[in-house]
Amino acid sequence: MKSLLRNTFINGLSLYFLTLIFSGVRVTGGITTYIIAGVILSVMFNVLRPILTIVSLPLNLITMGTFSFLINVFIFYLATTLVGNISIKEFTYPGVSLAGFIIPKITLNTFFAYVAVGLVQSILVSFLTWLRK
């Protein structure tokens, strides 16, 4: 129970940070939406992810583990369909230039918006879990 509460808090907090990072991520409904989404994400990551990992084991072996990232994106998509107050739309990354490195302006459609949000969400959850320890 303690780990479920901890994971709920971490997933809800990461969802809040996603709304700050990406302009295409919208959460309405206040803190209750973050709590509900945190619970749903925690349950899905603890129950659904192992099942999907076992089912997709051949693809995971062929792609050398890269397919497991798409499992995270799929779980995040399911969570946004279950919680009606969360929406992810296409958005434009404005680009950045830092120390001679240039990342150009990129427009992401809905699929790649989910991929980018799923990637950043998994990084945020890993960072917040590391920070907790």
C-alpha cells in the first residue's frame, strides 16, 4: 500500500511537470485529476506492463529492448483515454540553440506527441524515484 501511494504521488507529480514542459498536454479538473491519473498510471504500470512485456517478448528481443518504450507510450495513451480530463494534442517544439548545437523547430503530430510525452514521463518518473532515495 505504501509503494502504491508513493508511485501515485510520483506519477501525479510527473504529470504536473509534463503540463509545464509540453504545450500540447492539458490537464483540467485540478488536483483530483492528478491523483486519479496517478492511481491509474501506478496500477497500469504494476499490473498491465508486466503482462504486455511478456506478450511482446519476441519483439523486445528483436529490437533489443527498444519496444519496451512503446509499451510505456501505450500505457500512457490508455491512461489518457480513461481519465477524460487529460488530453495530449499535437504541438510545435520551438527549437533551441545552445553552445553551437542547434535543434530546429519541430512540429509533432499526435502520435509523436505521445511518444515524446511518454519518453519525458518515463525520464521524470525515474528521476523522481532516484530523488526519493
